[in-house]
Amino acid sequence: MSAQSFQHIAPPPDPLDKVVVVMPAYNAEQTLEVTFGDIDQDVVSEVILVDDCSSDRTSEVAERLGITTIRHERNKGYGGNQKTCYAKALDLGADIVVMIHPDYQYDARTIPAIVNILRLGICDVVMGSRVRTRREVLDAGMPLWKYIANRCLTITENVVLGQNLGDFHTGLRAYNRKVLETLPYERNSDDFVFDTQFLVQAVHFGFKIGDIPVPCRYFDEASQINFKRSARYGLGTLGALAQFVGQRSGIWKSDIFAPKG
């Protein structure tokens, strides 16, 4: 294949793309500043933090750092937080939106590489995969039970959705604007299963999803859901897959797959 043919596959990056990072935050006072410090300000136009009614000084730290800050007066849940994040990013004219947890679990230095994949049109959605190898992620501190659950759910999701992703449950994700304008994510759960529903919707609407390896860290201040919440999340993930299968087979329809408007 000639070099000229490749030009039709991947358009050159547009330096005018507006990249907005969003951080759904809850009690992130201890880790926000170090997470923010790893974000390449030459690539990112603006950073938004949505404080989901934290009991600590998350909002004060964000404002001191110059981050655009929104504070919920009541806790809306992880999914509800992301809904506010994405609505604000679109209002600000974002072409690319990167979501990262402000708990310093994910390496924000990888954001430029993620953004380039989107700019080149290779993918519409890019995930930061923590699970490059089993040894690496366990050495980083992921609990064994969480690793096993992650592998079982990710394998199931890949089979059902026809994908080949390393980690469906990462807190570092990026989307082009069309994804957020197309998916009816406002109808998704306000809880943690929002993430799975979002990816199921992305597959349903035909968007290209890929991932890159991202180093991760596990420590006391990094936000983690406990076993009980994880079990509920796992069941919710299986429920989202069932909705997808039902929609595709015509057995039953779900409003999370109905086009906006």
C-alpha cells in the first residue's frame, strides 16, 4: 500500500482541537494536586473538576490550582458526577474530553498519547488499560480478588461486545466530541455501572474503541470501592450486557440505546 493511501486512513492531527480534562471527584483533597501536576498543560486547554459534595477540602484545592470547579450541593453518585462533567465540557466547546480520576491511581502523563490516537481518527474512544500483565498490576497493588473479578468481567465483555480491550473498568478514558453528542448517557445509572453502560452504548452506536497501557498505583488515598460495592457493580455490568444482547436480538428494547431527542 502506498504512503498516499495511508493519508486517507488517518488525517493529520488538528492542533486547534480543544482538549478538556474532566475529573469526577469525591474526597480527593490529598491526591488532587499531584494528579493535576502530571497533566501536560501544553496539550490540555482546560481542566474541570466536579466535586460530588465532598466532606474534605477538594473544592478549595481545585480552585487554588486554577481548575474550573463545580460543586454538587448533594451527592449525585459517580455516574451523576460524570454527567455533569461531560455537559460542562461540551458547553466549553471541547473537541476531545479526557476523564481521569483525581486519586493519582492512573498516570496522567499518558494523556498526550491518548489524545493523539483520537486526533488521528484511529479510535473514537480510548481506554487506559491497567492490565498489561498480571504480574505488573499485582505488583502495583491491585488486590487479587479485584484482579480476578476484572479479568472475568473483561473477558465476558469482550466476547459479548465483540471487542478486544485489556481493561473495561479503568478510570482513565477519552472520547471525541461526537461520542458525547451521540450517546444518550444522561439515561444511564448515577452509580458506578454508568461506565459499563457508556461503553455498551458506544459499541451499539458503532464507535471505534481502543486502549493503551497505563501504569497504575494502589495506596490508601486512592479511591477504591469495597467488596460489597464491587459485587453490586459486577452484577450491574452483567445487567448492562444483558440489555445489549436483548437490544441486538430484538427480544426487548432499552431506552439507553434510543437516540437522543
